[in-house]
Amino acid sequence: MTSASEPASTVDNGPPLDGTTDTVHTWRGGWRRAGNIGDLLIGVSGRSTPGQGEPDVLLGFGLVATFCVIVMATEMFLKLGRDSRWAVAAIAGVTALLDLGLLILLRRWPARPMLMCFPVLLVLSELALALPFTAGGAASYAGVFTLAFVYIGLTQARGVGLLFTVVAGPVWVFVERPWTAEVGVKLFLVLAVWLLISEVLAARTERARARTRRLVAQANTDVLTGLGSRLFLSDHIERVAGEAAVPGSALLFINIDGFKVVNDTYGHSAGDELLVVVAQRVQSLFRPCDLAARLSGDEFAALIDGCTVGQAEALAHRGLAILGAPYQLSRGRVAITASIGIVEIDSPTTAEVILRNADRAMREAKVAGRNRYSIYEEAMHERTAMRLELELELRDALDGDQFEVHYQPVVHTGTGAIVGAEALMRWRHPQRGLLAPDQFLAVSEEMGLMNPLGD
């Protein structure tokens, strides 16, 4: 185990890890500032924002595909000539191919403006269909324009439907040949319907997106401190661990020593106040591109990208000094320390394994005396497993009456007479034989078994 003894009480925060100034960096996954979840919401991990993801791509593809199927299935009832039928089949086939190409393309880049390719393709196909029809036959498919505005309302911002009428309106008029006064009246009606549909749906979609952003922000943000949540941190660890970038990344697991004493002495409100100040100091330790989070209770963590073990140790040493400085709370001044576990992310693994290893390293620092840091080693896993096994065996030993009292005589040094006896506890282990107190007494005390042992 690697550990660091208690540092000085104050130390300068120092420059960022890589020597750069405190500017906003673009981190893998889009993280912009440690703990600033409100600016991220969703989309930070390369995911599409609400209303702009793969379901919308599939919906647009389905819209155009449905149009092509309807055209091919109904063209025989329009009493077209042979040449017109070939033209309709060619237009529907080309539209279907372009639709398939958009599906493949937009699955990679489903940005909101690019989703407009589907309704635009539909309008252009309708316009192409109107060219071989001289008697208004293409008007039979003009109703699909309404579906296009429904799609726009579901996927675009408010006002886009109004702009799209500039394209769709003239095409609809061309499709409705021959032109009569009735066409003008119908144009006014369809424009009103299109705009109403698109704007109402867009308004509802915007509210749904805002609600989704709030829910995601709540899931990704710790309510008390404003840092990232455990869920948010785990998501980033999964992607970083999956990439296992070189020179790698590191996770710092921070636990506050003595927080329970402050919480029990001054109350939960003072404990929450302390956690907020601790979170501010934790956030100040790292670069804007690093991710700081509160895991639970008095546990914090920070994911540092492109960090060597030596750099992580320097951060941990600086963190011990900053977190160990006195805190001025509304109820008075308090002094606490921190124990930090460090784990290097240098090979593909899972967030659960990394957090577990960091927690083990932190607990090693606590066992070593607190107010220090420890770097994870594989041997820690074995020690933890042995500790868990010992705890189970101790409970079984109490139930099985495996503890014995051995009496050691107390001899008078002058006369050599036995003047008393000292009672010593021994554990007759079924596999390991007779065990002295130093092999089990400390663990028994931590487990609260001293009174049962005394009985």
C-alpha cells in the first residue's frame, strides 16, 4: 500500500494538471466543467437530445417509405398511360433509395436540421410525381403533406413549420392543377391546418423536452451539493474504462473523516452545510474538464482524464491539505480530515469494479491512520476477502462456543508464590488451531462483539 502522511494545513491550489490555464476544455464525452451538470443535461455522452434521436430518424424514414408504398399500391387505379406508370414507378423507386440512404446517414448524425431531409424529400417526390400527371392525378397524394407537418411538429422547434410552408405551399398549388378559385380557398385552409398542427405539436414537444431535461438533470445531479451524481459518474467511468485511453485516467475516491461526529454534535443541518463546503473544495481541486461527483453521504469522487498515477498522487496530497483546513460553519468552526483512495484506469473494465477498487484503497487509507491517501493494489482485494471471511467466522465462533479462557498465573517475584491469575481469551479455530487475541480482537471490536465475547 502506498500512503502519504498528513500534509501541512494549507497549500495553494496550484495550476491545472496539465499546466494549462483555467479555460473550458472539451473533454471526452463533452464534459465542460466539473460539477456543472445543468449545462450538460443530456447529450454529454454523445447521445442525441430528446426529439433528435434514432426514433425520429426511423419515424422520418417510415413517413417517406409509407408514401412510396401508397404510390406504388394505388397508381393502378389512376388510369395512367404506360409511360406515366413507368415514370411513377421510377420516381417512387428513386425516392425509396434516397430514403434508405438518409436512414443510414442520419443514424450517425441525427441533428435536428438534418431531420428536415425527410419532409423535404417527400415534397420533392410529390413535385416530381405531378410532372407526368396532366389532370391533377398527383393531388391524390397531396394529403401526405399533412403527415410531413406532423413530423415537423414532433421533431423541430416552433416556427419551423411556418418556414416549411414556403416550400410546401407552392408545391401543393402546383400539384392541385388545374388551378381554380376553389384551389385558392383550399390552399388557405390547408395552410391553416398545417400551421396549427406543426405549432401545437412543436409546443408540446418543447415542453416534453424541457421536462426530460429536468428529469435527467435531477438524475445526474446531487441535489445538495450540485456535483454530479453516482449514476452520472458511473456512466462516464463506463465509457472511459471501455476506451482505456493512453496515458489513461484515474479515479479519486474521497471520504470525510469525522463527519459523523460533526453531524451528531451539531445536527443534520450543520452536516449538510459542511457537505456543501466540502463539495466546493473538492470541485476547486480539479480541472474544468474533470468530473467531480458526490457518491453518497460523506463520499465524493473525481474522474480525471489523461492522468498518471504520479499526477493523481499530487492531486490527492493537495486535496488532503485543502480538505483538512478548518471549516467555518454557522454553528462554529470544525476541523475534519479526508481519506483518499486512488485507482488507475488503464485497462478495459466496468464502473462497478473501478468504484469498488477505489473504495478499497480509501479504506486502506483509513485503516492506516486516516488523513492520507492510498493507491489500489491487487493485494487489497485479497485482504478484503480475508476480512469478510474472518467476520463470518467470528459470528460462527460465537454461536459454536469456540472461544476459551486460559488462565495465566501471576507469580510474586520475591517469594515465587502464585498470588493470582490472569484470564486470557483464545479462539480455537476449526482449521487454524488456537488463535491469540491479536488475530481477531481488533475486528471483533469493530463489529461490536466485545460484549458477547465478555459474556
